[in-house]
Amino acid sequence: MADVIETTASAITAGVNLVKTIKEKFGYTVEDLAIASGLTVEELNGIETGAEAEPSKLHRIAHSVGLPDVTPQIQH
């Protein structure tokens, strides 16, 4: 996965379809991904088709397959 996207944040910024990418790279079915992420099949289908893109759900998907999350550091 790291060869496709480095972090959850970069994936979201780049507009990567996480559901489609994870299915292709890991051979997951939408049902597998639902179990791994704790989201429903309907939620994942909505994300895959572009009907939904709630960031917290995208992070859950990414984290379910070990994609790291990097939050930009704010310097004071």
C-alpha cells in the first residue's frame, strides 16, 4: 500500500478512492473491508461510489489495513 499512498492524510488530499484501492491491492471484498473497518457494506459502497466521503470513515478504512495517519505539526 505504501507504494500507492504514504498516509491517510495524503490519500484523502489526493482524492484516492480508499475502498477501491484497498480492494485492488489487498484482494479484499467489500464484506472483508466492512469487518476490518467496522463500517457497513452500505457505508463502504457509498464511499466507493463517491456518494459519501466523511473523513472519520476514511480514516477508519485506512487504519483497518495499517495505513498510517500523519497529522501536520503546528509550530508555535
